[in-house]
Amino acid sequence: MEILVMAGQLILGLSILVGLHELGHLLAAKAFGMRVEQYFIGFPPKVWSIKRGETEYGIGAIPLGGFVKISGMIDESLDTAHVNAEPQPYEFRAKPAWQRLIVMLGGIIVNVIVGIMIFVILAYKNGNTYLATKDAKYGIVAYDLAKSIGLQTGDKIIKVNGKEISDFNEIRSSDVFLGNNSSYTIERNGKQMDIYIPNNFVDKLADKKSAGQFIEAIEPFKVGDLLPGQPAVKAGLKKGDIITSVNGKPIQFYHEFVDMMKTLKNKPMTLGINRNGAP
């Protein structure tokens, strides 16, 4: 079932992109007074169509592309019946070269505009994640890759390559992983020490099993946005709840909760929470 859902999502996404691409050709052609005979998403056989004015809009049964048929233009249909006839004013071939060029580039132009819009929307929605190093006062969560080079959960990284940093994200920058002889200066149990990063460490980070599993800042956590039907919703949790214990064992940070979840997989658990300041 999951494969069918993924296939459906792929086809839908492809159809939307193709539809927008072909719409770019259609709009440019109509803007210059060219006759657009057909606008189809998908290839024949035809599943559905409707005619508005001089243009037939439709959906084809094969969702692997789409096309716009413009009068006087030799396209995917390979219709050459008009080649030996006198060009009509509404035909593609009767228009100046600069107009024909814009029509041909119309699809690409729309794709670029859509890409920019998607980027702007995502950037506006998600923003730029910034965590000041001074605010990462609880230290780091060290996953297996981090432990392999000597880091431990609770370490505080105060310098990278001997320089103090202001943004926690600098710890995972390309300069660190792609440079030579990179190092972290950490504070552990009140003492400072240097942890050196192997020059081939980026190869381990690129491994699919290790993706995203290096280090994170330890932060107190709250329950975030929840979707209907999620186990957390069924358990009665609400956005903003702070989980303070699991089966009577106190916790403060998210990584502690994750560790508890691993040991209690498929087992019932009782959560202690703080909601609106009340336990």
C-alpha cells in the first residue's frame, strides 16, 4: 500500500509540474495572439476534455508528460499538413522570431518562477534556524558517530578549530568536516580538552545509516504540533505540554525521553506532564 501511495504522490507531483510548464507555453502563445488548439496533461488516449473558445483542455491516460498544440508549430504531434500552406496571422510560424522564442521558453520561465515561489514560501514558513552557542548551556547529545571520536553527551563545545563560535550550527559546517585536522575544544566536568576530527570523517557522515545522527544541542523540550490520529493525541497530550517523567522516572530533556521510549517499545507507559505551569 505504501508503494502505491508513493507512486500516486510521484504521479501527482509530476502532473502538477508538467501542467505548470505547459501553461507557460499556453499563456505566452495566447499573449502574442497565437491559436492554441490543445492543452493536455498526460498523453493519449484521452480521458476527459472540454473546449473553451478555440482551445481544447484535457487529461490523457498516460501521466508521463503533457503537451500544448499551437497552430503552425511542428510539435510532438508531427503535424506537417500546414507546412506548404500560406502562414496565417494566428500561426506560430507567422510571428516574429523573438515572440516564438518567448513561447518556447515559456515553460522554463514558469518552472523557474514556481521554484522561486516554493523556496520563498518554505523560507518564510521554516525560517533560518539559529541557536546561539551561549544558549546551548546544557551541552550536546552525542550519537554513535560523535562518541566514536571521543565526544560525550553533556560536553559543551566552546571552540571550533581554536576559534570561539557564536552560532551552534557552525559546529556542523562544511569547513569542519571538509577541512584538514579540524578539532573541537570542549568543556567536560569543568575541564577543557581538544577532540580531533578524522580527515575522512565526512565519509562516515555521508553514510545513509548515520545521516543526521551526529550531535545536537541539549534543550528542554515541549510537545510540538500534533496531527489528528497520532498516538500522542490519543494519549491526551496537547501542544505545549512538558513531559517531566516516564513511569515515575524524572526526565528533563528530549534525548532522555527518546532513550526511555527505546527501552519501553511496545510497552505501556505513564507520562508525567506539566501543562500550563501545573503538574
